[in-house]
Amino acid sequence: MKLWGGRFEKDTDKLLEEFNASIDVDARMYEQDIKGSIAHAMTLHKAGILSDDELKEIVDGLNGILNDIKEGKVEFTKENEDIHMNIEALLTSRIGEAGKKLHTARSRNDQVALDLRLYMRDEIKGIIELLKSMVNTLLDIAEDNVDTLMPGYTHLQRAQPITLAHHMLAYCSMFLRDIGRLEDCVKRMNFSPLGSGALAGTTYNLDREYTAQLLGFDGVTPNSLDAVSDRDHGIEFLSAAAIIMMHLSRFCEELVLWNSKEFSFIEMDDSFATGSSMMPQKKNPDAAELIRGKTGRVYGDLIALLTLMKGLPLAYNKDMQEDKEAIFDGIDTLKACIRVFDGMMKTIKFNKDNMRNSAKYGYMNATDMADYLVKKGMPFRKAHEVVGKVVKKALDDRCALEDLSIDTLRSFSDLFEDDIYEVLDLYKCVQSRSVIGGPAKEMVHMTINEFRKALT
Ligand code: ARG
């Protein structure tokens, strides 16, 4: 008989049993479910609802089940619907009467709300660690490349010279914000819903603060209706996950471009590239492409959960059982992508000479030439126009700005003097951008240090 079978006269249709069961998805929360049940049992004991012996039987029973699950000795059933009822049924079959008291003052509604919070809390902490080690990899690359010149782009057109280190730090900034978003999300969800019952709390005198303390929460939820029907934490996490994937995806898009013969800025290591079944010469950046592709999947998880929740009246509705597939898929996909990305970045070879060469051609020192004229007294708008004409001349002559003679330059403005050639040196162009957040070496070193500190 079902745990809830008392008021039923017929068995559940097999079709519905299969459809209604969530055990295949929620079994992964077994450890959180058991921890939560132990804390709940201790709270029941504190309220005088369980005797010392009953508490001991329940706790020992639950710990035994936990061990057996870990050792693969337990088979869950669809008849018992979900992880909560599977474990409760198992407990009662093992310890008898005391097991039947465990669900006093509790509903699966506050139980599942609890399990999901505990599970997500653990997973998010793990994801933060993965992100931190990935950012450290990027900082290592930055450290090795404070002098590696490359073009900085706008509109995917060469714009101003930067360094590979500066480019890496841009992504580090994004991922550090992402870490902050995940930490924030944990902070807001870290409150215990136990004691909320099905929707309206409980008549038993439960010390909710005690349960919360046992489970490492920062406090208890303030409203029972909200506590059982809130899935904001899932939505917040998936929003943060979607943003992380968007950042990874932009990076991967650049890596795919950089890996093309046309750019030739990087070469993927053989261990993080794949071949073609038809074209023997191919070596493809599949890892980067797949991460870019899987971004859509995580966006889908977010939209699925938002859509799931948007029309639900308070409090719990069975629709909400669908939340876990989206959240778990988001967690799994994100973790896999961060791990693969980290491995790929650790093994990438940067073709520094090609990067430097690209920086050389493209008139990326034109802004510096204009700034030179401004520093000699010309208004910026006028300087912009003059340098535009100089660029046109260099384009016609198929040469770089620094290849034009001083006489040619002076035919555009007599403010040009021999010191212009120093200003046009690409390395100097970068070093003179020593404003906070700029690509100059000293700034980049400072930022690397700050970011390393932020990761500890
Ligand atoms: N398996 C359910 C879920 O994941 C647990 C809560 C069920 N509650 C209920 N009253 N049917 O949402």
C-alpha cells in the first residue's frame, strides 16, 4: 500500500504511477534527505514527540540506509514515488514502529523544499571552487603574457593594441562577478523551511531554529506558504548559471576564431581537439564549440523553471516536481563545461608572434597619433580629422603610420616632430595606458594580484 493510501479504494493506474514518480530524478538528493530527516527527528525528540530510544533507532536506521545507498545496496522503487517516500518506507521496513513517527509535523512539501536547498547549497559551493581554479588558470596565462601584444577589437575590427594578459583579465573580471552572484544566491537561500508543514505550519511545538542550526542554515524561513512554494533559489541559480555560460560562450567563440587559420592566434592541444571522419587534415576545436552550444541548454533550463512557476497559485503544486530536472541539468552542464574549459585553457598554445604581427598591421596606433597632436595643443576633433587623412595616405602607400617620413607627416601638421615615432611604438602605446583598468604592465600586475587575493 502507498504511504498515502488510507483514503483510496483502488490501486494507482500503472500509467499514472510511472508518470507521477520522480525517483529517477530526485534519487540524487538521498544524502540531503537523510541529513534533513535526522535533524527533523532530533527536533521531534527535543519537542518530546520521540523518546530517546525512538530517536536512536531512527538515526541509526537512517545512517544504515545512507551507507547502503552509498554502497549500491539499495534499489528504489517507483511505487514509492520519490526519494522522500522511498527512504521513509525503507526505514519503516527496517526499524518498524519508530519509523512511522518520523513524518510527524512534516510534509513532503517542506521536506522537498529543504532537500533542494541543501542539495543546491552543496553543489553551488562545488561550482564556486571549480570557477576559482578556472580563474587561476586564466591568471597564470595573464601572468605569462603581460608583454604579449595583440590587437584589441571593436566591431571585430582591429582597434587599439592591448596585451593577451589584459584580454584574460577581462574574462577574469566577469567570472569573479559570477562567483559573487553564486555566493549571493546561497546567502539568500540559506534558510530552513522545515516546520512549514504542507503549507500552514504545524501544531507541534517544533524548535525551528534548532533544526536550522543542525543543518547549517543562517536562520528559518519567515512564512510557511512561501517556504513550501518558493523556487526563487533555483531561478536565481539558473540565472547565474546562464550568465556564466554566456561568458564561457563568448570566450569560446573567440577561441574558435583564434584557432582558425585566418587568425592563427592559438593552437588547441591534441588532447583537447578532435578530428574529422572525412577530412584527414582537420583538427577541430570541438570543446569550445560544445560549450558554446550547451549555453543554449542552460538558458533553456532557466526558461523552463521560470515558465513552470509563473502561473502557480500558492502554495505547493505538483507542477513543481519538474523543477529538479531543470536545476540538475543546469548544475551538471555548468560543471562539465567549467571543467572542460579549464582543461582546454591549461593546454592551449598561444602563437605569440602571430598575435604581435596582427597588432602591427591595422593602424591601431592612430588614436595615439591623435593624442600626440592634442598634447601639442590641437583640439581632439581636429586631430581626429588630421590623423584620418594621415591614415588614408598610409593606406594608399600600403605602409604603417610609423613608416611615413617626418616630412610627409609635417605636410599634414607642423606639430609633428621626431618624437612622434616613439609615440607610435605599439609597446609604448600599451604602456602609456596606465590608467586604472588599463593594459599597461604595472596595472595588469596590480590587477592580477588583486584577483588572486579575491580568490583566496
Ligand atoms: N516529489 C515531490 C516533488 O518533487 C515531492 C513533494 C510532493 N508533495 C505532494 N504533496 N505531492 O515536488
